Amino acid sequence: MMGNYFQAERIKYRHTTMSVITFLMPLVCVLLSAWLTHHYFLVDSYNWWYIGLYPGYVGILCGMLGRRDKNKKNYTICSLPCSMGKIWDAKILLGAVMSGISTLFIVILTILVGKGIETGLHMEFLASPAVTVQILAGILMWLTALWEIPFCLFLVQKVGTFLTLVIHMGFYTIMAAIISLKPWFPLFPGAITARLMCPVLGVMPNGLLLQPGQMGYSTQLAAPWVLPIGILGSLIWFGILWAWSRRWFERKVVS
């Protein structure tokens, strides 16, 4: 059963630093944002996460999920009487769970630290999304970034963890900063999250508030119709990359 494969993958990485980075990287993001951005903390905490730190986190996470078997040329799993496709599925599911935990953690931290700054330091934020809006933003950040997991797992198998980080973060930054502003942004998965955060959090990919007069501002960026299109597009990309990488992995191990 799929649950057994998932538990096997989870136990395999139980004594690694996977849990540490899952909580440490959101913590670093929130603390740096609180320290450096002050009045823009609530939106910058999320913006820094989905633009830069989260793609890096997924790259490192997938490096951990794929490196151990890859270093042994997958001999440890190909000798088992198991479905190679289900092993790949378990890696993707574990990556999805861990990335969900990291996103949940940054939402909780941002809300708590934001409340602490407001009540303790009597500071007012120039952009202050409601708690429900922040929760919605967290769900969308996780959901629209699921495609990164099969993509990065594939890259790790092909080029290793370091080059995976370079390639993934490089292309993601370009898509999030430039392509997300185009009408055809759903065609590029890395552009979807940044575009959806425009109407949800009121912040543009460049970190500026979605307000007239700001560089890159357009009334189209605030249009709510991008939400269903972006969600559907990201889930389609996730399904395509999952199915394609699964088939590739099965052939690679068998050969």
C-alpha cells in the first residue's frame, strides 16, 4: 500500500536535518523580515519566502530526498521487490508534506510576530492583511508550488543538489519577477505564486505594495480572476511533472 512506501521514506530521513531546515528556514525568513522591513513586515515576510527562500528550501529538501539513493546509484531500492513508481510517489508525497509544514510554520510565525510587534512595540504596518487572508495566502503558496517537488527531484537525479539549487532558483526568480506580470503567466509554473499574491496580499513580485505610483503597478495585477486560473494551471503542471518524472524514474532504475 502507498502508506507503507510513504512511511518507509519518512523513516529513512528521520535522523537527518530535514526537520531542522523545515523549521529553521521559515524562522530565519520571519526574523530577518521583522528586523529589516519594520512597517512592511507582514507582506515582506511572505514575499521573501515565496520569491527566494522557499525555492531554496525545496531544492535542499529534494536534495535530501534524492541524494541518498542517487549516491548509491539507486542499487538499494532497485534490488527490493517494490514498485519503483510508488517509491517515487512516496518521495513526492513526503516532499509535499514537509513543504506544507514549512509553509504552515511561516504563516503561524508571521501572524504571531506581527501581533507581537503591533501590541509590544505599538507599531502600525503599512500593509496589514487580515489573519484569514494570510491563511489563504499560505494555502495558495503551498498549493501553487507543489510542481517544484517532482521538478527538483528530477534535477537532483540528473545534476546533483548544488546545480539543482542554481538552476531552480535562477529560473524561478526570472519567472517570478518578470513573467508573473504577463497575461500568459500560467504557462510558466514559477510565475504563478507571485502573480496570485498580488490580489491576495496586495504585494507585487518586486516586494512593493500594489498601489498606484509604484514601479510595475497595473490595475490588472489586482484582478481576482487570476486565482482560479493560477490554481488550475499550477495543479496541471504538478500533475504533468509528477507523471513524467515518475515514468522517467521507473525507466532509469530498470535500465
